[in-house]
Amino acid sequence: MKTSIYIFIILLIFQSLWLDEQCRARDLQGTGNLPLISGLTYGNISQSGVSVYWTTDSPADSKILWMVSDSNYQPLVFADSLYFSTAVSSHIVPISNLQPATIYKYRVISRNAGGAAADSGYFITQSASTGKTVVYFNHSVDTTVSTGEKANGNIDFSAFLIDRIDSAKYSIDITLWEFTYYTAVLNALIHAKNNGVKIRFIYTNNTPDSPLVESLVANGIPVLKRNYDTTHSMHNKFWIFDYRNNSDAGIKYLWTGSANVSHAQLHQDRNNVIVVQDESLCAAYTREFEEMWGSHKDIPIKSRARFGAIKVNNVPHIFNVAGVRMEAWFSPSDSVTRYVCNLISSETTKSLYFCMFKFTLHDFEDTLHSIFQHGMEISGVFDSSNSVDAGCAYPRMKGASVPDAWNPAADVFIDTITGLLHHKYFIVDAGPSAGNKITVTGSFNWEPDASLKNDENSLIVFDARVNNLYYQEFYKRYKESGGTTVGIHNAGSATGRTEHLGQNYPNPFSLSTVIPYNLPAASFVRLSIFDSHGIEVEVLLNAAQSSGAHTASWNSSLFPAGMYCIRLTAGGYTETRKMTVMK
């Protein structure tokens, strides 16, 4: 009987998808020369609304349909819509009266005389959570580079994790590549289960079951091992606490970073953990978890579980976490490598520093080399055990006598202390000077398998505070590996960075924001703000300026919420960036 019900549900879903495609095909009929949609995204995120943005290569109308997306398995039935008949190329559709911390599926359609084009995605509203973000490192940090808050170094991850498990009241969802040795964590999970906490555990399948995993199963905790392409890994390392069966937005936590659960990983190897109290992030990570789980219930459906290359891009990626922009991306479904390389190219205004366990992915090396040749500082620390792997970027970046060696060499080193440098993080524009202050962490090594085969998670935080906490950790690893002054290299053959307008920070923002930009030579500069209709609403600067890095600030108190553009014109060069004002 259960099998028949599952088959019926699957048929219903496929029928819904087929009908959806038929409706879409009917919508898109026309006479040719359809508008081309690009840049579909969303912003201006609040607890009750978002704004959806896209562009078309020719003027067209704007229509959007949306629905609450409560699982991976519901039929697509769009219940709400908005329509604007004015033909435009830059489309901005504000949506209101939404529910907090809720995932919505949406579709946009733009039509002109040539016909209609459509695109779709997911967005999520802001939660009522605190957004409190705590970062921990299990080895020492260098607080001399702190901008005020000292990073948490030499933290006992195991004690912290057990305390978080003991605090759970409703649910714990776990993904781990390794779960060995640590019986104290096992006992905490069994104790939580016996106290009524619903626990679900997803594990990799290319390592033998440890006694701890067997004990979980023996004590009635459901465990699902990756059951597709088992030569590759379920490599995630995230925990979701109290998201399910619970309406209290103030006790829902996401735990992620680089650490598995083993004695070496929690104590000897260098790892990081970031914990965010946010219901919206938990919702997206739960949706990713349930795609692999094959169900949004307590028990997995193995036949419906999706791992690796058969996963789909099924989550919203942009979050407003108590005013801080964060993004979540999952491999291999979400084109993480392409997105992160674009982020590095477009958002780095001064420097990029990294600690990376594995680095064999040429896309990342090429991207770093490109910004390095344009004057950006690159400093990095490699794990010693992987620095000699075939294809590792270290010898090339160090300028060794190998094909494609960097000349000049980058400021990179090999970790020298016992244990693994197991981090997978990089920080953009760290240090005291202005910049975009972006931090990327999670389970994603810079290797082809992480991009194309493994199940991975990447969390991106656009926040100066978090950036500086990671910088304190990086600076300690860098100095103990032989580094002296981060970013210094022989720039004799570097071409020098051209004019560059950085992304404002914070973004989105409610009152004021900082706009970074760089000038390679003294220039006459015009820096101005345009509204969504293309009308210049304020000029921040219209004067000659010296070369170098600069910042400007904008106070939006006299302007309504919405999307605005910053435009930099200097020395015959013009660049524009979008920003979002929230009220």
C-alpha cells in the first residue's frame, strides 16, 4: 500500500511539472525575436516582502507568479501574481504581504511583440531570528589584527557541539563526511533522541561505517548513506538545530564550517565553525538536506534521494540575516565554481587571502592569477599533505620551475605544524583598509570533485565583523607557516588594477552604506546615485582625485526603499553597480 501511495505522489508531481511546462510553452508562443531574460535575482528582503529583478535585451512587460514552496515534493500551482504592462528593459517587481522565513517558488514572464520568455527560481523572506553569528577556531589566532572583537581561538569544538546538542528541543538534522571516535557526541545524540528530539543523519558512502554510525542506527536514529555514485562523497558538514516541529524563530541554529566529528578534526587539525541563529538559513539548508533525504518526514525515502549530479538547484541563495547579507550555495547543482569565481573577479578591490586543504581546481587558480596580475594582493596557506598532489596550484603560485609558474610569484606558504590544515575558507579585502569584506567558508575544497561530483555546502557572509574574525585566524596560520607581510610580492610584471567600483557594504542597507572604488591614476571623478527609473538622484563626488583606494558614503534617509545604482565615471571609464535600500 505504501509503495502505491509513493508511486501516486510521484506521478502527481510529474503531472504537475508537465502541466507547468505546457502552460509555460503556451505563454511563450509568439512571432519570434523573443526578449532574452538575464540577471534574474532578488533583493530588498524583509519579513513581509522581496523585490525581484531581471533584465531583458529589449523592452517587454513584467509578470511574476509565486507560491509558497513547503517541500521538494509539492505540485507547482502558482496562487499569486503581479503584472505591469509598461515595456521596460530593467524589471523591478516588489512583492509584499509575504510570510517571514518562508521559501517561495516564483516564475517571471516578459512579453513583447515577438513573444514571451520566462525564467524561474526561489526566494526567501527575512526571519524574525536574532541573526547572531558566532565564529570558532580550534587553534590559536592572532588578535593583533583585530578591529575590536577578538576571535575565539583554541576552542574545544566537542564541548561546544555537545552543548548545542543538549540544548536542542525539537529536531537535529546532520550531514557529515566523518563520524568516528567521539562517543561523547554519540551519547549526546542518543540522549537527545530519548528525550523526544527528532534526529536525521546523512552520511557518506565511500568510507566504512564507524561503530558510532552503527550505534546511532541501533538506538533508533535514522541514517541514510549516499546511495548514488558512491565513488564520490557526501562531503557536507552542516547541522540544523530545532528548525522542524518548532515555531520559535529564536532557537533555530545553523552550524557549518570545515569540521567533521573525529578526535583529530575537533582538536588537532585546523578547522573553523560558524554558527548562525537564523530561521531562513535553516529553511534553505533543510530543503537541501531533504533533497538528499528523499523526504520531508522523519524517515528517508531511499528511492527518491538525490545526491551528486542528479541533484537540482532547489533553494533560494540570498538571505537577509538581521541586516547582513548571506548566501548559501550547494554542489554540484548550483554552479558554485562559476559563481564564486565571478564573485572573486568582480568584488575583490584589494586582496584575497585563503587557507585551503585541497587546491587543484584550475578555474580558481586562473581567477586568482587574473586579479593578481591586475594588482590584487594574494596570500595563502596550503595543507602540507596536499601541496604535493598532482595538479596542486602551490608550486605554480610559488613560482617554482614548473610549467605555467606564476611570475611574479604569489605570497603562498605550506602549513608546517602537526595535523591537517583542513580549512576551506577565503576572505576578500581583509585588513584595516576599505573593501567589500566578504568571507566564504563551508565544506568546499578547491578541487574538481567538489565542483562536479561531491555534495558540498558554501556559506558566503558579507560582513566586516566576520571577515576580521577569519582574518585573525588566517594571520596566525600565515605567520606560523613563514609569512611576514601579507600580500607582498614582486609586482614588476603586474599590469596594475584599472578603475574599479566595488560593491557597497552593507548591502542591502536601511540608512547608510560605504562605496569603495579604486583609481590607478589621478582622475576627474563623478560618483552618483540613480534610482530604478534611471534618474540621477544625488551626486556624491564631482571633482579631481588622486590615485589609489577611496571610499564614499551615502545616506539614504531621504529616499524610499527600492533598488538604486551607483555609477563611477573616471578617466573615460564608467562602471555601475546595483544596491538595495530597505526601510
